[in-house]
Amino acid sequence: MEDNDSELVLNRLKIASYELIKNLFDSIFSSKYNDYTFYIHNLGGFDYIFILSALSYYNNEYLLVPLIKEDNNLLVSLKISKFVEVNNTGEKRS
């Protein structure tokens, strides 16, 4: 496999993993779970970096507010919101 082929495969895997994370959060933000609060344990290490990276990939679709300790760069809290547009008929669009 040539370098360009390897890079293409890695980019496809990266996008596929981003889509998996996006689908998870889209499910959480569905109206079925409206007004619920989700707590996820142990976002330490590199886990939160992957989630931030994936959701940041989708530009302005999500609002990400991380709270990181300055002394050791550990994530203390991550608030994730999704922007929802409401049209004239009151119909929601993600």
C-alpha cells in the first residue's frame, strides 16, 4: 500500500469514528431525551480529546464548553449543547 493509499484509509477511519460519535450525541439530543442530563464517567486521559475533536469537526452544530484544570490539564467538566433551528411553523431542524 502506498503512502497516499494509507493516508486515505486513515482519513476514512477518522471520519467514520467522527460519525459514530456524532450519531451518539445526535441520539442523546433527540426529543426523546429532552430535559435529561447525561453524566459520563472518566473522560480523563485522551478520551475527551477524541470527543472534542469529533464534535468540533462538525463546525457550528455543537456548542462545546470544556472546563479543564490549569495545573494538570485534566478535564473536569464538558458541557455539550446542540444548536437547533426552529422555522415559522415551529418545526425543529438540527
